[in-house]
Amino acid sequence: MNGARHARAVALMVLVTLLWSSAGVVSRHLEAARGFEVTFWRSAFNALALLVVLGVMRGGALWRSLREAPPVLWLSGLCWAVMFTAFMLALTLTSVANVLVTMSIGPLLTALLARLFLGHRLPLRTWVAIGLAGVGIAWMFGHEVQAADARSLAGMAVALAVPLAAAVNFTVMQHALHRRVDPDDSLGGETPATPDMLPAVLVGALLSSLATLPLAWPLQASGHDLVLLAGLGVFQLAVPCLLVVGLTRVLPAPEISLLGLLEVIFGVLWAWWGAGEAPGQGALTGGALVLAALLGNELIALRQRQRPVGA
């Protein structure tokens, strides 16, 4: 049963990365919206979708949970806001290749934080997969990395905020969802419940849209752009981010981050299919390394889970 549950979680995480990866190809079809305006509308529609979905799921308890939210929820919300915003800001300063290469260190950062703060002992296969996947992504875009000028270096520094925030966020969520309850906390009463972390995504969307609105003014998006950006806000951010919060109950943070690298592979395929941008040999070779790392890690894990106890 645990193996089947894990397999379903992995499949859902693959779906999450597929949805996340659609931003690039959709943005290529925008007419007038650019830069911070893209980020503002995407975050705003994300927030609107989350208000509707969480309102249906939680009802009046949604606002009560926000009023009574522990600090860990606000920290997670801040991390979501940084992730929603820093990616677009980095793209205004440097190339997409530089941003993606910088973000490829996410699994390593997540693994280190999980080891330091959650005590996760990662198997050798996961460390090897993290290293191989990082090499694959670096190989993909290595010939295009241009970090010689100060502006480009600044862009990579901003891009570093994305994997940093993601690593902190995944670690925070797993700490909140899997924390050990002190027996003294439940004496004479009910066992304290773990906090509801879904509203943290809403907090992040609201913070991101508020932060980017002044920078996006005056708004120039056409009706066509608003339809596309609404689709991104709902299906590229709201739905997959809510799924990720739920998946932290099943998958360890390093595995979520490692599977998240599929976003890069899917992004290349989306651009190839939807915008006519055929990947070069470097992209195909690097993508093969990433896929080999991910598939190898999951297949070895599946074999170990199926091995009889004491074998």
C-alpha cells in the first residue's frame, strides 16, 4: 500500500512539473504584457483562483486559519511569494539559460536543509541522482551561460532566491506536517493538530501581486493576454502549488525538489511543440542525463520498497 501511495505521489508530482513548465510557451504568445506585468497578472489570477478553491474547501475557516496562523504558515507564504516573483525579476536581468542553471542547484539545497533541520538521511542513490541531474541541466545550457557583466551576475544572484526559497519552503512544510508532538502538549486535552499549510500559497500569491503592481504600472495587457495569464494563474500556479503542499505529506522534500527538475525538460518540449523552438544537441544530451537520474532514482527506490523485510 505504501508503495502504491508513493507511486501515485510521484505521478502527481510529474503532473505538477508539467503544469509548471507551461509558463514559457504561453508567454511567447502574449501580445502586450511584458516583464513585471506578466508576474502581477499571473499572481493576481493565482490569488483569485485560490480564494475560490480554498473558500469552497475551507469555508469561513479559511479566514480564521489566517487570523490564527502560526509563524510557520507566514514563513511559507513569504517563500511562495519569493518563488512567484524572483523568477520573472531574474529574467529581466539575465538570460533564461543563466536562470535555469542557477535554479538547478535546488535539489542539493533542499537535501542539505532537510539533512540539517529535519535529520533526513538521504540514500546514496539520491545524492548521485541530484549530482547527475545538475550536470545534465548545466550541460543543456552551458554554452549559453553569460555571466561576465555585472547585470548578468545580478540576475543570477536574484535567480538564486528561487531555489533557496523553494528549499526553505519544502523544509518548513515538512517540518510543520510531520513534526513530532510533545506528549506534554496533549496532557489533559486533544493532541495538537498540524497547521493547515494550503493558505500559505494564497498568502504568497497576494504578496507577489501586491509587490509587483507598482512595478507593472501602467498596465498594458490586452484581452487576449488576460485570458492567457488567467490560465497561467489557475493551471500553472494555483492547481500545481496546492498539489505540492499535499504531496509533502508523502514525498520527502529532496525527492520533490529532484522531481521538480522535470520542469526544465518539459519546458524545452513545450517550446519545441508550441513555439517552434527545436532543442539543440546539448539540450537533448542534458535532458537525457536528467531523465536518467530521475528514472534511476525512482526505479531503485521502487525495487527497495518491494524487497522483502530482512532480505
